[in-house]
Amino acid sequence: GDWSSDVCSSDLWSPATGLSSSTGNTQIAGPTSTTTYTIIGVDVNGCADTTTSIMTVNPLPVLSATPSVTSICNGSSAIIIASGADSYQWTPSAGLSADTGSVVTAQPTVTTTYTIFGSDTLGCTNSVTAIVNVGAPVAIVNTPLNPTLCFGDSILISLSGALSYQWTPSTGLNIDTGANVVANPTMTTTYTVIGTDANGCSDTASIYITVFPMTSIVASTLDRKSTR
């Protein structure tokens, strides 16, 4: 607050807590709790009088963001709910459906920390943060790439880039999960692999295995008769 006196030559303020000075007719007050100040004013004749001034300190709004930390896959979104205030301002606005309001949809392309400023009806403002972790796209690499087999042969196919894998169809495979699978298809087959990382983000890859048919060997006998 800012109070002044025109009739007193000097003023004494009590308590001095939260004041810029304990004397003088003008003060900058910033108490941390509601405080009643007593001002003793003395004029040039030494006459004194007292008055009081109450500075009411309103508590800051207690904000929360739900969820405070969340993980999404690149291209997915998450709903974040802010509570504890009457109005809200979100920053940065990148990847948000709106930068005001208590409920927003976040779809950032990179991991982002959002700061939410909440104000109550008295104009008191506080802030809270919400972190959205964005998982990188899964890049599935298979070795060898689109192999070729002779009928009856098998081949080991190794994958990398994800944490877990699901193969389909399972026909001609020793297992239909895992990064290392032995394939022995009897015909040319396209396998689809779904790879999932630690964040639950998934992607697919196709592995085309060409199978050459078994060679047919025909033996013929020429029956000859000799005459003499």
C-alpha cells in the first residue's frame, strides 16, 4: 500500500515487517500475510496521534495440472486439465488446441514443458507446469533386406529399431515375436512386422521373401534295339 500524511512532520510505523522503512509518511508495503499497521504521527509541535491501516494479503491460487507428466507418440495427442484458478493462460501455445481455458489438447511434435498461469477473481496469479514427452517414430531395420530363398531353405532375419516385435503371418516362421526369426516359407511371402518402443509407439515394416520353386528333374530312358 501507499499512505501519506500532510499534517505530521514525522511518522513511525509498527510493525516494520513488509515495509520499505519504519519511518516516513510514504511506504512501499509487501507483507506476506494480512497485517495491521499502526502509524504514530508527530507534528512540529511534538503532538502525536495514531491511526491504523490494514493490508489484506490474499493467498495465491493453488494450481494443478492433470496429468503433470504424460508421454505420447509422435502424431498422437493428450488432454491436459488445469484446476485451482478462474482463468488460465498457457505458454508456449505450439501444439495446443487453445492457449486459454482449463482443458486443452496437446499435440506437440517434440517434448515440451507447458507453463500454465492461473488467476483468481482477485487478480492473484500462480503457475504450474505440465510436461508432454513425445516418443520418436520407430524405425524398423531388417537384415537381410527382402531376401531370396530356394524352396526348402531357411534364413535368419534380424530386426532393430524397436523394443518388441510382432510378425504376421506366422506361417513359415519358427516364432512370431522377437527381433530374430528364422523364416522357412514354402512360397513367396510378405511378412508384416509391428515394432513397439519403450514409449508404446509403434510402426510397421514389410519383409518380402521370394521363394524359388523346387526344380523338377525329369529322367527319360531311350529303349533301343540293335539288329545284326
